[in-house]
Amino acid sequence: MPYFRITLLRSAIGLPRSRAGVLQALGLRKRMATVYHPVSAQVAGQIFAVKELVDVQEVAEKMTKEEMKVSRRPDPGYYIETRVR
Amino acid sequence: MLSRTVRRSLLDACSVLPPTFLLPCRARLINTVSHSTEADQVPEPLLNSGVHISPSPRAALKSSETPTAPSSAARLPQPNSIAPSQATTPIADSVKELLPSLRAQQPHYITAHIHARPYVVTQGDIIRLPFFMHGVSPGDVLRLNRASTIGSRDYTLKAGAVDHHLWNGKTKRKNGYLDERLFVCRAVVVGTESEPMRFKEKTKQRQRHVRTVRSKHRYTILKVKELTIRSPDEIEAKSDH
Amino acid sequence: MIGPFRSTSPLSGGLLWKIPWRLSSTRKARHRERLKRVDNVVATLDSALAKLKPELAPAALENKKIVRQFREGVKEQQRQQQEAEAQARAEGEDGAVAEDAAVAARLVRQMGQTTKLIERWKKEMPTEAEMLPRDKYTIFDRKERKYRKGIHKLPKWTRVSQRLNPPGF
């Protein structure tokens, strides 16, 4: 099931109230927050209303906050071969 | 006028001097380092004379230049710190062909990446990590399996670039890692080091209270015990099972 | 007069906003980036909806009206296609290829979903690459001498889509 991955890049401060309302409906509370919504015409319309403020990508799977954090973490670059007891 | 002649004489003196690798400070290295480029015969270091000055051609085994190379720099599966990842992609032919030349010329250096930070080290080096490594104790042997470069005096094996997907959907070309089957790099946890205690006075506005914060960080020390480059046969044998 | 209370132009003349009359090249570059980002968002929405099959859509969309409209739309497209083919045969080979491509694109779009908003945007709004520099960096203003002022004079100009100007100005 495809999802829209929506990230809020610009705040709606100073813009008409409706924009802030759309962001709240999408679940975007602060800048750089990321939410996933299934691809549908309604969500597309919501994103379209705030298209200047967000970044959108179409992804196949939804990721939780923890998974996104793990995906950003770099490779440790080592593993423990032998341990001293 | 005088200054010009002086300068010229200095320049002349410079040009008269032997190349840098013959200077006394470098001579010690030359006595022990083999500059042979032949793949099959590796002369004993001690048999090498100190005035072996036939400069071998500067060759770079850049795997990124060959179209089939990305296998050696392919996006490796994410290993956890306990189990290593197993890369299954075949090694590029150009790498197989030129790896013996690099292997023959000792000593080697490696750019190992620990938590994405590069450390250029050679065998016997001591690394003081800028952090305290959790879950290890002195004597543990770590296998460093992410490297962007392996090289010797004349050869460099560099990892090709890979597309790094950024959060905003853009891609950025970024240096990848070499295939971990190509080399063996082991480091031993030697111990920890700690900095002297630091005191910092924290104050707030319109308040006479002064808070003192103390900090004393510990740093893990590693020693590179082994750095070897595997021969193509060994790599084949490893990838078989 | 020297000192903290010297008469300067903002003090003596009341309100004086120090907005430069034109954008610097770096501000223009950032502005282009923003325009491209908006184009990118719209393209992503459009392609994602086009891929979405009506039967896979959420239940709220699957009302009978939409299904009927969809079926009618397909029939309409087929009829148009037949007409276009007939027309293209009359016109010649080159026209046929272009017409077929257009019809195919329309059919593909019909297979998926879309919204009126996006269709309208695509029809009316030029993309960043299609815009003239004049429209990118300036907007129409009836009070200006040459009917143009910098786009950065528009309130909240970095967060609104202002791409069209009255024709002829």
C-alpha cells in the first residue's frame, strides 16, 4: 500500500488559519516532523493546500519514528570478534 | 640583486638535493619497505637494498572507474555490532586483477570508518577514539569491517561512490565502503583514558546562585593488531561457504 | 548631527522599510529552488494518484457516483480515441503518433485517480522551467511606474505560489 511521506519544512506562522488547520489535520505539529498517510485523493488535496510548506515522497511502506531513526544512524563499522571474560 | 642571487643559489641547492625518499629521515623506511611491483614475487624486506630507487608507477586501483566495480563498493547490508554482514556480490575483475600488486607492497594503511568517522591507520597504530565505546572491555578483539581506502606507498584501492538518499528525496553521491572480504583489520581494545576533570560555572541572570558542573569524559583506546589484504584465492574460498 | 538621536531618514520620514528594490542572485537561486520544490510536490501527488487504481482506493472514494463517472470517462476516451485515429489517418503519419501519445496519456490518467485541483494547477500554472525570468522575480503592480515590482515585496512571498500575471503586463 503506497503512502505519502510528508515532512513539514516551513511553518504556517503568519499564514491564513486554514493552512495551520490543514497541517494539524495532517498531524504535522512542528517543523521537520514527518507523517505517513495512505495515498488517496483526500490526502492529496490536503497536501495540495499546504504544498509550499511540505516535502512529499511516495513510499511503499510506512516507517515508525524509531525505524526512521535507525535508518539515519550510520554503520558502526566494527563488530566484536572475541571477548575477554 | 644580491637577494636574487642568494635565492637562486638556494634553489640550486634544492635541486641538487636528492629526492625526498633518499633523505636520511626517509631512508629508514626505505630499508624495510619493498617497492616491488611484481605480483608473484615478494622479496624479503631485509634483502632489499637501501638505494632501491626505481620508482614504481603511481597506479590507482580506483574501483569507481570501472563500470563493473560497484560490487566492491555496493551498498552493504546493515550489520549489527554482534554479527557481521555477508556480502554476496562478486568482486569486480579489475579489483581481482590488481589486488595482488597492492597486496605485495607492504606496509598497508587503511581508512577505517567507526560510526562513519574515518581513521587512517596502519598496523601497530593506537587510536584514541573520541568517545567511550560501550559494551567492550580491554582485551576484546574488534573486527573493523568498514573501510573507504586501503593503500600502500604506490597503490590505493578506493571505494566507488554510491548514491546516498537524503531525507528530502534528493540523492547525493557519497563515498561508499570497500567490500569487507578484501581485507582483514583487527583492533584490540587496550583500555580507556580519561581527561582531567573539568569544572564549569553556570550562572543565570539576576540570580546569585552559581552552579558548578563537573565533567570527566572517558575515551576508549584501540590498537590495530592486524591489517592484511586477502588474496583473490582467499576471497573466493571465503565466498564459497 | 552625530549621536544616538541624530536625524536619519527612518526617524525623520516615518516608516521606511529597507527592502532592496531587486533580489540578489543568491536570493533568486533560493527562490528557484522553492519553485522547483513546489513543482516536485505537485508531480509527486499526480504520479501517486495516477498509479492508484479506483478499486484499490479507500472506501470513502468508492461511491457509485465516482465509479459511474469513471466508466463514462473511459467510454468517452475510447470514442475520442477512435475519432482521433480517424482524424490522424486523414492528417498523416506524424500527427497520428502525437495524437496517439496524447490519448494514451489521457487514458492512463483516467485509469488512476486525480483531483480537480491538480488538473487545474497543471493546466494553468507554468512550471519553474517554463516561467519567464520576468514572472519569476517580479509581479504586476498597478501602482508602479512600469507596472512591475519585485516579487519579494509580496507578503509571505516564500510561502505562496504567485506565478501568473495579467496578460499584457
